[in-house]
Amino acid sequence: MNRKKLLKVLPWITTPGLLVVLFVIWELSVKALDVSPLILPPPTMIFENLGELLAQPTTWDNVRVTVIEIVLGFVAGVLAGVLVGVVLGKLPLVEASVRPLIIALEVVPKVALIPLFVIWFGFGMTTKVIIAGLLAFFPVMLNVLLGVRSVERGHRDLMQSINASRWQTFRHLEYKSMMPHVFAGMETAIVLAVIGTIVGEYLGGNEGLGYMVVKTLNELNAPALFAVILMLATVGLIMYFIVTSFKRVAIPWHESVYGRKDVG
Amino acid sequence: MSMQTQPTVAMPETAAPDPSPEIRVSGLGKTYKTERGTTHALSDINLDIRKEEFVSLIGRSGCGKTTLLRIMAGLVPPTAGHVEIGGRALWHQETVDSSVIRRLGVVFQDSNLFPWYNIEDNIALPLRLRGVKKNERRDRVRELAALVGLENFLPNYPRELSGGMRQRVAIARALSDNPELLLMDEPFGALDALTREKMNMEIQRIALATRATVVFVTHDIDEAVALGDRVVHLTPRPGRIKDVVEVPLARPRGLEIKKDAAFHGLVGNLHTSLNEEDDHES
């Protein structure tokens, strides 16, 4: 096996291996030091709890609620982000006039607004979707704004020299060169949408994985809390994986996808 | 200075001055207004180019050769004068005549290939925008790829090709719509010396095969003389034609031209002429 192949395969072997090592050390040290499971439960206990939770249909209802909130918020945030990003990117005058406002909104810690949304939209899904969407919106919008402007000058000249219409220029050039920026924004956005949803669930309502975190915390059930956190992490990872896989299909030509493996 | 076309050794079939040149540039000027005043990029450019002629534009940087080419390519409007291609005006005030643009092919210093399309789609782009059917497009792309020697690379992506190959693709793309006039802006400027020499041979073969008229911008004297039927020497501030040199050597010209006394004489004269500018400046 050559070095390049090895570099590709290696993480797939080492990552599970390292996790196993971590769990074994964790298990042994918790047992050896006799740590209270209330503070740090051993992995075996956590997985036991995870199994129990996964056997309950209410757990799956909570997973479903959280996933729906994340997906709806993410999609809404991305759509709005692309739309606003394109408009602002295309209209520098508008962008200049709203720029201070955008920066101000960007700097505001948006999770601080969650209680307000709870007052306005209640304890249901709407609040969480709005928070997830709001958090997902900014990275996409800012990336797209940059993307719209970063079309290469020479490429524009070319389109002009072959008599391309505005629509053709958009379809074959602007849209295509914008896509890597949309995906860069989406990769940040999905992570933020997950965070927004969960924090939203922490603060209001009685469904979703975030709610389960709060519930297990109130019960001081550390093993179950760990189990829920594991589920959350898995949901987040799967979401991220879906976005990056989508990127591989959508822009296989881009450097972030093909890497630098065949640059000659 | 008279721009009347002269019969040359290279083109015995055009024994008499062409009454209707392929391209007529008359009284062309371009000024840019900046905060610090007005810059005269080009001033009173007059140039007639006959069909199938290969004209090199040479001059130091800032002499306006690229501006002239960009005006002829329909990318920048002139502030004075006219460009006529095949008897039709290219510019109407600030707007280009798209039916005239269609008769041009442009090759830039950078290949400007779209990384999201493979070589086939890059070459076919102008045809696609014009609404040429897929089958027809495919046939034409095969033809063009064969012409530039890239028939085995059609499914590849631009990043997989060397600089010289990418420039061949750009040339094929510029030729896809059968242009009567090929405008080239330092197309080989970014290539290494050996690749460049090879591309010089290639472009001669391609120009003759397609019977295209070529305007070729370069800052390399050897290249300008080796390729051109005429070499137009531009001087900066304002950009003007200083001299038009006929190259009485038959085309295509092989590498052996570099040993030709006439070639060296012309290169030497141009060299002196370009250096005189330097003296005026200092």
C-alpha cells in the first residue's frame, strides 16, 4: 500500500481504535479510583442506559422532533442566506447601507435572544426552528455575499467575449463559482443549526433531545445524561456528514473536494 | 503614417492592395478619467488588417496594446474612432454589435477555463450558449480537439492539464464558432520558453488551417517577428503606433527561422526601436 492510500485509510482504523482505548482507560480508572457514577459513570453504564433509552419509543419521538427542527431551521436559514447574500452581493449600494446593521446582528450572541423567541413564539417547534434558522443564516449569507463578488475577472471577460446573456452568465459562471461558498457556509450553518436547536430545547418546551438533557439533569441521572449527549453528538455528526456528502456530489470539481491529490 | 496594405512575399495571392480590409481601425482613441486627471491610453490608432493576415502588436507594458485588443474584442468601449470588422462597425457608442462579436474569437493570457466543466464542455461553451444541438456540438468539439492535439483529454478537468495544454483548450474554444478574426492577448506569456516555442509553431499551423485573421499581442520581439506578417509597434503615453514592420518571410515559419539573417535583422531593428523609447523616457 502506498503512502497516499495509507493516509486515506488510516483515520478509519485509528479513530475507532482510539475511542476503544479511551473507553477502556475511562472504565478502568473509574473502577480503580471508585468514582461515583453520579459524577463520572463508567462507559459500560452509559451504553447500558443508551440501550434502555433507545428501546423506549418516546426517545425516538424526541429524536424525530430535534431532527425536524434542525432540518427545517437549516433549510430556511440556508435559503434566506443565499437569497440575501446574492441580493447584497449584487447591489453594493444596498450592502453598504445595511452593512453596520448586519455586523451588529452578527456580533449579538443570538442564543441570548432565545427567551424572547419563547415569549413570542411559545414553547413549541416554531421557536427552535427560528433559532436554528437564524444561526444558520449568517454564515451562509456572508459566504454567498463574498462568493458573488469573487467571480474571476477573466471569466467575466470570457463570457462577454462569447456574447453571453445575463442569464447565461449567471447559469454558467456566477452560479457555479458561488457554489463552493454556499457549501462553505452550509458546513458552518449545520453545526450552528444543531446548537441553536438544542439550546432552544434547553430553555423551553417538553420535547426533543435538548429537553431530555434537561430532564436527565434534573433527575441527576448522569449515565442517562451521558447517553443523551452521545445521541446528540451522533445526530450532529450525521447532519454534518450529509452536508459534506452533498457537497462532494454537487461540486466534485472544487479544490475542497478533490483535495490536492492530482495537481500536476 | 500610411496604413495601406502592401503586397508581401508571404502573401503573393494578394498582389493588389485589398480594397476592403477585414478589419479597419480608424482614429481609435481611449482616455480614462481618473481623480488625478485624464490618461490617454490610446490615441489616433489607424490600422487596416487584411483577410488571413497575422498581425503582431508589440510594445512595452503600458503602451496600450492590451487596451487596443480589448476594444477590438468588444470588452472595452473606445472614446474615439471606429473599429470595423468585415465592413460592420463593432461599437455603437458604448454598446457592442453582438452580430459582429460573433465573428471574433478571443484568447487571453490566462486560459480562463471553467474548473467546473471538463475539457469537452469548456470547448463547447460558446456553441452551447448559441444554442447549437448536442450532437452537432460533440462533432465540432472532436474536430477542434484534434486540431489542437487534445483529442484524448476531452473528459479531463482543467486542473489535470498543464499550462500549455490549457492554452490549447482556450484556443480551441475561441475557434469553436468559426471566427473570422482571432484576437490573442499574450496567450503564451505565462508559459515556459520551450512550451512557448512549440505553441508558436502550433498557432501558425492552426491559423493557416482555419484561415483565420489573427491579431496577436505580445511583448516578446522574437515571437512578434516569428509569427507576424506585420509587426505593429506601439509606444506609451499616449498609446500610438510608432511603426509598422513588414516581415517578408513566408508562413508558416519553422524553428529554422531563428537562424535566418532577415529574421535577425528585423528583430535587431525592433529592439533598437523599442530601446529608443527608453532613452526618451530617461
